[in-house]
Amino acid sequence: MRSNNRNMMTHDRDVGDAIAILGLGKVGTAVGHLLKSAGYRIIAVADQSPAALKKGISFTGGQACETLVEAAAAANCMIITTTDDAIASVCREIVTNGAVREGDKVIHMSGAGGLDLLAPARQAGAQVASIHPIQSFADVEGAIMNIPGSTFGITADDELRAWAVSMVKALKGVPFFVPEKDKALYHAAACMASNYLTTLMHMVETTYR
């Protein structure tokens, strides 16, 4: 049976979707913080690491949940920001435990993974998308600073494309669409753009000094 947590959690601004951040690494914490600053409702957060959860709460204002399923059940928009290799299993877990229902939104922020990682959510009637910032981050603070102005690759169900663009613009990013069939090529290009450029700039800075 589906949890009633979605109705129990409240926020000062009753605007738009109720968002859960599932995974509080650098990207999840920074995105949660920036979305909160833009007026989005971060209603719940969850992470297996107590330290990451504590930091995530301070940056996002979301209510701490003991499990990813509990956090997802409180929301109608779930942003999965775990490691890439955990996305599919997390999606499967929250669907299997009844935390995803028809009309919900389930998002991941991986550059490498496609929408197939969210197949269980789609089968449950949710709309799915991948929203990926082409940027590398040293820490949460750096991510908060660097995400605005970054280009985001969006792969999304047709019904979610406009919504995904709005979210990227709320993050002060630059959106563009990546067809599902081009995801592997996109990821290779994104790695070169973010990682190699960062290395090159470090070399330039070191040489200059």
C-alpha cells in the first residue's frame, strides 16, 4: 500500500511539484539547493550515508527520510542522483514498493544512462527524463557555483520535455535535447568537454604560475 507521507509533509511555499532527492552526493545536494532557491519544493531527501544526509538537509531544507522509498513516497517528482550504477536498482526499488504512481515524474541526472534505467517507473505510469549537466564538480559548493551557466543534455518523454526545460532554466542552465539513440555519443562528447577541459585549464593555470 502506498504511504501517506506525500500528504503529511508540508512546505512554506505550495508551488508546483513536491520533489524528493534520492542520493545526496555533490550533484544531488547542489541541485536540491539550487531548486529550493528557485522556489521549488524539496519535500524529502534520503541517502545511505548519515553525513551526506545531514549535509543534504542543511543545503536543501528537505525532510530527512530513513529510506529512499519513504522519500519517494512523499513526492510526486523523484530525482535520482545516486551513482550511475545504482540508478536502475533504485528506480526498481521505489516502484516495487509502491512509491511511484501514474502521473509522477521520475528523473535521473546521469550522462551515461538512458531512459531504459527508468523503465519500471515508466511501466508504472510515470513520466521519465534524464537531465544531465555537462560539468565536473570538486565538491557541493563548487557544484552550486558551477551549475548555473552549464549546458544540460535532456532526454525525456514527450510529455515531460517542456517541464524539463523549465527545470534547467530554473537552475540557470542552457538546455538542449539529446535523442535516446544518441545518448552514448553524447556521453563521450560530454566527458571530453567537462573532464578534459578542466584538466587543460589546470595545466594552463599551473604553467602561468
